[in-house]
Amino acid sequence: MFQKLHIQLTLFCTLICGAILVFMSLICLSVSERESRERNFADFQINVNMLVNHLESQTVISYAWISQFCTDTHFELDIQDNGSRLVFDTLSPGSLDEEHFNQVRQIAAADYGILEESVTANSVLSIHEEFELAVSGTTYYGAMVLIPKHSGVLNIAALYSLTELNKRILFQRFLFAGADIFGILLLGIFFWFFTWRMIQPLAVSRQKQAEFVAAASHELRSPLTVILSCLSAMKQASPAEAAHFSETIAHEGQRMSRLIDDMLTLSGTDSSHFAIHKKPAELDTLLLSAYEKFEPLARKKSISLHISLPEELVQPCLCDRERMEQVFAILLDNAVSYTPMNGSISLSLKTSSDKLTFRIADNGIGIPDEEKEAVFERFYRCDKSHKDKSHFGLGLCIAREIIQMHRGKLWIEDTPGGGATFVIALKKHPHTL
């Protein structure tokens, strides 16, 4: 499923960003082409003006100057003096068909009203107009020029081929297309890795969810199997045996109830429905209360339980009293469960200017460094051989969730001489909790 989602997201992101890239490229290309054409046409007009100015000031048309002008500007010229066409052999860059120039004169007359009859030898000003036209499938800039002379009128038709300009524009289009294709390819590669990084937490979460369901099913199946077995055995059991089976059923039912409560708690933290009701509470009193609750259990296992509280008054802290009691109970229950007989457990609270630090230290089997974070995972047991059915591997996970919702930290350190120490750090000022 995630592989398919990965491919779909990659294609979708690449398509959207590629479309934006192509759209922006088309805008840039359009602006660039328009500026190139405008600049090219402006250069054409400048060259036409230069031609007009030169011929207006000359009484004799110089073949050498015309030839050099055509070479420099790549113009094609057709010059008529009083209706007679002036012929220049080998005029560079080469003469076009007379029909091309006739079309220039026809467009000038039809669209711009430039007629030779409108200019006479007595006229003062020259007339010229520049425009674009297509002849035989080739685009040109054309110019029609009428220059009055003492002997009559000089009629000039000029053509400038746009073949080179169109080639440059076509090359630019291919260049943009290549850049877009390369850019889309890079976007595809980028989004392939980017979307995978985005999907990875979902994949991990789904995997953890599947593991959680599998582990929960396994944990629930054990007491359920015992209950069903006892119910089956009670049908043929004596009253005394039935009472024993009934007691076992009640015990396993309570065990299932605790497990379901723990799973509902974790479900609440996952869905952000986990309720935290903060009120001022004396955390040293809560720690002392937890000590008093677990002292008989510790004494029963021949475990010495010690508590160390600060001598100065500890100011009330803004927190959820019941949830903090739950945290202390989880950590103490865990310590008592994993501490051997004749061991010891110590509870302590230290205050500083900005935080409260709680420590629950035991001298039990300890936790290897590589597993100090793993123990906070759901259904994780550091000691795989530990068979205490009252522990499902959810307590430490719940404790950390509660502390994090109080914006505090919970971590594990090694107890000097062996064992594990659970450390809780909470901000001291209520408004930062």
C-alpha cells in the first residue's frame, strides 16, 4: 500500500511542479521572444532610416556604398528611379525575385497608402514605412521608401529575412524544452526521495500499530484461554474445585481489565483525547504517598525502601495529580518487580531554581544502554525471561506519555553499583508546565 502511495505522490508532486515549471518557462520564453522580435524590428527600422538619410543627402547612388550596406545589414534592395529599375550585378547578399519586391509595394500601397504618385520632385519629405510580411512561406521585414529627387522619385523596396531570427528563437525553444525536461526529471528524483521520507513515519506508525495489535491480541488471548479452560473444567469440578476455578477466572478477568485500561490510555494519547487536568499539587507529598503505598509490598519481598525529600518547602506545581500518582505507581511497581529479594529502592526529590527532579533508583538487574529507549516502547520487556503476568510492557510507555504531556522528561540512568534509575524532570514554574 505504501509503495503505491509513494509512487502516486511522486507522480502527483512531479506533475504539479512540472506543470508550474513549464508554465513559468512559457511565460519567460514568450517575453524573451517578444523582446527579441521587437529589438530585431527596431534594428531594422534604424537601418532603414540610415539608408534613407544617406540617399537623401546624395545626388548620385554609390554602388559601393549600397553593396557594403547590404553586406552589413543583410538587406535585399530593389531600387527604381522614375519607374526604371536600377540593376546592380552581384549585389550582396544576393537578389531576390522581383515578385518579392512587388509584394512589398502592394502591401505598402494597400495597407499604408504609400503610392509613388503621392511624391513628386517638388516634395520636401521622404516617405517610408516598415512592416512584417510573408512571401513564399518565408517571413520578412519589409520597407517601402519614397525619396523625392530633382529628377523625380527614388522608389526603394527593402526586405530583411527573418530566417536567422526564427532559427535562434527555435533553438531557444529547444533549449527551454530541454531545461524543462531535465528540471522535471530532477523534480521526479527529488520527490521520489522526499515523499518516501514523508511516508516513512506513516509506514513506521502502521508497523507499530500492527505490532501493537498483535501484541495486545497475544496478551489478551492468554487470560482469555485460562478463563475458557476454567469455565470448561467447572462443569465437571467439585464445589471446592469450582471455587478455585472461579477465583482464577476473577483474577484473570481483573488482569484483562488492567490491560484494556492501559490500552485505552495509550489510545487516548494517540488520538489527542488524553485528558490532563492541571491543578496546583504538592509533588513531594505525592511522592511520599507513593512510598507509603508500596512500602508494605517492598517489605513483603524483603526489599528496603528509602525516600529522601528536600528540607525546604516545595512549592505546589501545576499538574494533573491523579496522572502523576499513576506515574509514580508505575515506576515503583516496576522497581519492586525487577528488584531481587534483600535489594533496595530509593526515592528522592531535588529542587533547583527552575525544575524538580525525581529519581526512583533500584539495585536490580539494570538495563543495557542499547535498551534504555526501547523499554518505553509498547509491550517491550527488557528481561524476556521475566514471567510476572501483572506487567504487560505498557506501564513505562504510559508514564513517559504522561510526563511529556506535562512538558517534562523521563529517562533512565544506571544506578551506581548496578541497577536502573528512572529520572523525571519537570519545570518548576507553573506557566511553563
